[in-house]
Amino acid sequence: MAAHTYIAISELHPNISHSKVAGIIIGKTDVKSFPDRKNIGMDRFTFGFTVKDSPDFFINVSTWGNDAYVNGLASSFNIGDCVTIENPLVATKDLEKGDRFCPATPSHYRLLVTEAHSQVCLCADMDTIDRLLPLIHLPVKDSRDFYSLGDIVANGQKLDGSVINILAAVKSIGDIKQFTTSDGRRGQRLEVRLFDDSVSSFPLVCWDREAIQLIQPLIPRETVLFIADAKISFDSFRSSMVATVNSKSIITVNPDTREASLLFSYAKEVSESGALDQDDMPEDVPESITDVYTVSQLMQKAQENPEALFGITYSFISKLDLDSSVSKVIKTRCSKCKFLVTEDLNSCTNQLCPGKDQIVSATTGFDLLVDFTDHTGTLHACSLRSPVAEKALGCTTEEFISLTDGERTAMKWKFLLERCKIYVKIIPSPKLKSGIRGMVLDCSLADPGEVKQHMSALLQQRL
């Protein structure tokens, strides 16, 4: 079908008949049902979606019908698909009724699709698809019209109940939680943690299956979202603000905008620096982590799960370069972005640091890469930093600097090839050869009784 046979969304009006529209799906709601007033005992089904055919124009579409038609149509396409809509009814929007729950659009109209008169199908014309696909990365609001996470936190409860736009990167994606309401309806919930250059973690909650389906496959720390019309509310349980995706929200994944590009670069840099891992540390490591793993189990589970894995391993430290030059053991990092800085610099060299062009605020501490090994394998290059390193080594950086070479070597051999009880965080890291990255959260020489109990448990697992 040639592209010129389609009517542009900007040209639609109620007097047009037998129209045909092509667009890319940028938003979609779950199917809902209501009692049919005309047919007692029967239900009517409906769902809505939003299509875009140009950078500036998009329109809402609603579908009504019986169970088979509506659910069948809803399952035939997803957000990001290109579709053609034949013979829809063009109606004037009614912002006092159903349209106030739909995404805000520049069009004065909405489209109504019914089984008897209309048809919606996936677009088959490649020229049209090529024209439409780039539109999925253009936000539906001005790319500069958004709140940073820092703005939301600073405003606090003043924003309670507000609907705003958010630009943020994805830090982590939780598991889908299924539940059943008191009246027997099934539901689901997904919580995503967002971050930007002002806040390291902020919750975004999704309730709709369509929103969950869009967000769940995204790659944390490598994805930026522009969320148009997210609802902000105060969560009394957390005593903090939380964002929620609702029926008015349109989520643009990895927007093609300058602001998103800058945030993407920042997210990449701060992720590689390890700053986000530091933020994820449990406040009370020994009490919050109880699962015990061998090294191979840690590596396997981390590669299978995109989320961070916390666990305990009884392993030997097989590499601990305390007798290297002091500059390789103790390093100075920017307090804001965690990038390495040299003491003679008075500003951070990271071009994306939120404190760039300001007098640098830096912290100095142990910054080591250690290997630990057990009978199942070796986990290489795990990060061991202050203050965990200071606790494990039993000395401060100032005390370490004053040690002789012989004393540093003696400290090294106190741990090297000794079985330790190590609390560790493991996260997938595709850029590393091993595919994972480890961070030591706590480390001490293992109690022989604990080791014996652990080895007995491993033996029982094999039997």
C-alpha cells in the first residue's frame, strides 16, 4: 500500500469517511470490561492505544466490542508496532468524560474502532514503516519540559498528586508481583528504580500489563526514559515520593534528544565508575544477607539474573596486591560522580559530573581489585573499597601509608590463601570478559566451625 493513500492525523475531522490512517503505536492500555447496559448479564470490552504519524501529531484510539474481538485485537500488536487503521469513526474529544483519562494529544479528535465497521492490522508497507519507526524515540512533550529527580525530591509533598514529565535512566528493574484483589480481580505490579545526575535511586511503579511489558525487557543502566504525565505521590510507608505510570502516561524509551543523550552518557560513566554499586549496599550487611554460595553458583546465578545478587561465600583470597605501589592501593575519587581524580587537580575531569567547574570534593580510600577462589572456581577482579577495606584490613589509609614494605607484605599474607567469610554483591557486566562484576561488602577470616558446617551442607547437597 503506497504511503500517499493514508490520511495524515493532522487532517482528520468528523466529516471524513472511509479514512485510512497509518501510525506507530506509542501507548496502549490494558483491556477492561464493563456490564453491558443493553444486554443484561453480558459484558462489553474495551482498550485504548495512541498512534503517531509525524513528529508533532498523534491521536488516541478506543476500541469497543465483545470479549473475542477486543482481546484478539489487543493481542495482535504492541507498543512500537506500525499499524494501519481503516474506516475508524472520527469523533470530537470529550475532556469531561473518558478522554480525560487518556494521553493528552494535539488533535481535537479521537478515533473509535468497532468490529462491524473498522479494521486494524499491522502495516506491511516497508516505506511507511521506515518513515514511522524513528517516531518511537521522539517524546510527546517538549524534550526540555521535565522534572529532574532532584527537583521532585526537593519539592517533596508539594508535588503530591501532580502529573509531570520525568527524564531519568533505569537503574534496576524488579520482579513482577502478582496479586488478587478482594473482589477476585487479578493484578500485577512492577517497580523500577530510576536515577539521574541529582538522585541515585527513585521508585517508578507500573500497574498496567502493557507498561510492564514495555519496561521489563529494558537493560538497566543503559536505558533512558522520558515519561510524559507520570503521577507523583507521597508514599507514607516509605516516607518519600514515588512516581506511577497511569493511563495518561506515554513512555519514550531512549529518546532522540540532546537532554537524553547527555543523561545516557552520564549513566554509562557513573555505572562504569562503580558509584551505583556503592549506593546499593545494604545498610546492615551481616543481617540482610544470609544465602551461602560457592563461587560457581555465584557466577551462574548472576549470569542468569539481570538483578544484583547478594550472597556469602567461604573462599580463599587468591589475589590481594597490598604490596603494590601505594597509588594502586589507595585512590582519590570525586565525591559526586566517583571518578578518579588526582590530588593536584582542583576540579573533576569528568565532563558529565554534576559538580563540573566547581572546586572538587573528593574522598580518598582503599580501592583494590581482589580475586577469591574455592573448589569450584575463581571470581576475578572484585572491588574492595573503603570503608569495607579498612574494616577488613584493620587499618586506615593513613596507617597503611606509614607501613614499611615488609609490614604490607605481612598484612597481605594474613589474608592470602586463608579461607574468609565474604559478603559479596554480584551484578551482570557484559563488557567484562567474565560477564559479571563483584563487590566485596564485608570480609573477615572465616570461623573454622562455620566452614565445617558449610562444607557439610555442600556434601549433603551432592548426596
